[in-house]
Amino acid sequence: MAEVLFYERPVPLNRTQHKDLRIKPIPNLKFAGSVHSVPLTGVEFPAAARDLPILFGGLTVEDAGPMALLGLRENENLFIDANGTWEANTYIPAFIRRYPFVLAEKPAGAEGDDFTVFLDEAYEGFNTAEGEALFKDDGSETDMLNNAVRFLGEFQQHVSRTHWFMEQLRKHNLLEPRNIRLEKDGKSINLNGLFVVNEDRLRALDEKTTHEFLREGVFGWIYAHLLSLSNIDRVSQRLSQREQAEEASAALKN
């Protein structure tokens, strides 16, 4: 399940099995420290664009989806430090903020709704002694759990809306491949499998489509994406700072 990236032991939330489970606040975001990109929903574009590059990633245009670029090396999030602290005053994608809960598709053939709430049993904050309870004594959900599930539901609605947005980009052939090549200290970093909106094709849209995009807020999302691309340089600067810190640390050890 792509939905459960960085969830180590996702299991369905069970009213009986988890009746005594409690949760302590997440102390840090170390669990997301090894992801260099995460999916993003369209409604997040305006806020995310201030800090993060928003690109469309996939093997082909047909399977491309929006993502926030968090790092330039495999398994490295440049917005999280060694203590698991996210860079202050920068946007944290909802995909990460859902943790340790997630709304995931049920296996084919399973009864009930298409989606069910999962939790990561590996999350260290789950226990039966401390923190907020998930269920009341009568078996009903606590306000904490209701709020978490409500957030998951809203997130899933945004995902559905984003799927429609991607259909429009493909329908009107607005996406083009973009390979990002960065030169650093004689070495090059190549990012492939990325797509961006082609501005020339965007300006050439017919009047009917333009009105529809205006009415549905599509242009706002597109321009947030385009403006966010300048943040690629800022991510590169983050990498340079981290590499300098790594070199300084290695020098001290030697």
C-alpha cells in the first residue's frame, strides 16, 4: 500500500483488540527522516509552495502524481535534523501529519467500506498506561480518535480531488518531462521521472477550458506548483549545508 510509506507495522484499528490502547504525543518526526519525497494533495499547494518544490513524479505521465521534494539524495529528508525536528516555520505535508494513523484501501474482496483506519503498531507512543485513550469504557471513540479519523477523511477527500486535477492535466496534455541536474563540487545530481506543467500549453488552452479551470480553482494549484520550482535551489542549499556539517563532523572524529 503506497498510503503506508514509513509505517512499519500497519494494522486495522480494531475496537476489541485496541480497546485499552493509549497514545502519547509524537515526540519527533524521525519516522519521516528517510523519505526524500512524499505525496501532496492539491489543496496543500499554496501553503507548501512557500517552502517546498512541488513536482509530479511517476514512471509515465499516466501514473504521475504530485509530490513534495524533501531531499536530493536517496533516503534523506533535508527538512528533518538528527533529532527528528522539522525545520521551523516550514510546511509539513499532511501525508506526514497523519501518522501514526492512516486511511488505507481494504484488500480486494474484503467486506465493508472501501477504506479502513490503520495504525502503526510500531509507533513507540502506543501503550496501555500513559497518554490519551482511543476508546471510552463503553467502547465508543474518544474525541482524540474522532479528530484523527476526521482528519483522515478530509485528507482522503483531498486525494480524490487531486486525482481529478491530475486527470485534467493529462486530458489537456499539460505535463512535460523535467530532468533536474544539479552540479555540486564537481559532482552531478540527476533527478529523473519528474514532470512539470508546460506554460506554453497552459496559455494555449481554449476559452471553455480556461473558464472551467478558473471556476474549479485549477489555475491556483498550477501556479502554486510553478512558483514552487524555485525552491529546488533552496533544497540544494540545504544539501550543501548538510554536507558541510558532515565533513566537519568527520574531521573532528579524525
